Amino acid sequence: MEFFRIHRTIPFMRHALVLNLISLITFLLAVFFIATRGFHLSIEFTGGTVMETHYQQTAQLDQIRGSLTGLGYTDYQVQNFGTSQDVLIRLPIREGEDTAQQSERVFEALKAQSPDVELRRVEFVGPQIGQELVNNGLMALLCVVIGIMIYLAMRFEWKFAVAGVVANLHDVVIILGVFAFFQWEFSLAVLAGILAVLGYSVNESVVIMDRIRENFRKQRKASVSEVIDGAITQTISRTIITHGSTQIMVISMLIFGGPTLHYFALALTIGIWFGIYSSVFVAAAIAMWLGVKREDLVKPVKKDDPAAEIEEG
């Protein structure tokens, strides 16, 4: 499906060096912010108090958040679970207060707002569990990267595999760098968003790589840069439709999803835009610089096979 067709090939690879230098600078800045500023980790990673409450009527989450803000909390999570009457509250560790004192203060504030509220459960989630979540998250990220490299190497060849993995890691590091720079809360939802971006970005790279392989078969006398430029130009309409519709959905989550989905949607938004950029300028350019050629993607025709010669011709 195409809304429009571009009849003139856009010379993307002519500007590949400049654009990749900009990308490299952005990547290094992201690494710098990650190393110097670190992450504003949520209580899922740092530990904290978990309270389970029950209301006789539908719980008003905005009012609950207002009560917590009034107590001086800025980093907390309030969400329904099971039913609209059950609410799970996660609170960060506070110096000078233990779990019992913390939960008592919060419950008093909630009871002043809604006398029918019941406190069902209070427990402390320690940093040990947080460290386990970090390790599991990093292991999931590593498995995704290895899987992507194996998939691209099997479907195309190693030059595209290396280019695709570099482009995907480029997207991940920049998302992490933005979160470190602005000190946005880094939670499991954000980690899930980053893993989603990995799959989303590699899909765009695969589409362009497929078109490059197809163009190598059709454009036998074209140079490598001309083949790549043609492939990217031919997929522009598809890119606009796919990423545009996805971004509309993500913006809806960003506006109407509330605090629970806010940073998840932000991570996806950054990933979508940088995913387009990396697939076009990073992955394709790296594959070109690694020396990808027609023989890497198209099997040579045997001279003693007339049927193959007719097919090739």
C-alpha cells in the first residue's frame, strides 16, 4: 500500500558520513549522561513499601495520588489490580521511617479522604529483589540482541547482521541517555518499552534490507550506494504509514494513559523516531561501509545451468 510514490531516487548515502557523525556524537553524549548522571530508578529496582487497599466503591486514583503528593511523595505508583475497587500503592524508601510508620501515615491520609478504605496487605520489597529485576532485565536485553544477530545473519549475511545490531544498540543507548539526562523514572514498564523498540527497529531494518537484496537482483549495473538509495526511497511510503499510525497510538497512551503509561509511551516515542533514523542512515550506511555487494545477497549463476541463466536474464 502506498499513499504516494517517489519517482526520483533520493541520494541518502551521499550524506551518510555527516549523518553518522551526528549519530556518533549523540551516542557518546548518551553514554556520558548514563555514566555521570545515572538513572532515576523506580521502587521496583530500589525497593520500597507495597500497600494493598480495598474500597467499597470504585477507587478514585487521582484522589489517592493527590493524597500521596500532599504527604511529600514524588516517586510512587498507584494502580488498580483485579477490580476497580482494589488499589496497589508502591512507595519509595524514606529515611527515618520504616515500613510500618510509612504505611500508617499513608493509610491515615487515605482514610481521611475515604473512610470506607480497608488496608489488606503491607510488605517491604527489598533492594535484593530490585537487583534481581535488574539482572533479569539485562539478561532479557542480551538475549534479544543475540537473537536479532542470529536472525539477520541467517536471513541475510553477517554484514547486515552487524549493521542491524549496531543500529539497534544505537537506539537503546540513546533512549537510556535521554532518561538519564532528564532523570525520568526508569521502571519495568520503560524496560518493556525498550525491548519493544528493539523488535520494532529491527523490523524496519529488515524491510530495507529485503528491498536492497531485491534491488541487487534487478539493478545489475547500479553501484552499491545507488541500490541502497533506491531501496530506502521505495520504502518511504510504507515507513510513513507504519510509523505514523504507530505514533498516533503511542501519543494516545501518552496523553490519556495517565502516570502508569507516561514514561512507557515516552520510551516508545523516542524509539520510533530514532528507529527510523538508525534503519535508514546507520544500518544501511554501516552495511555499505562493511563492503556489502551483490554476490553477498544473490547466489551466483552457474554457467552450465541454462535454466538459471534464463531466470537471471
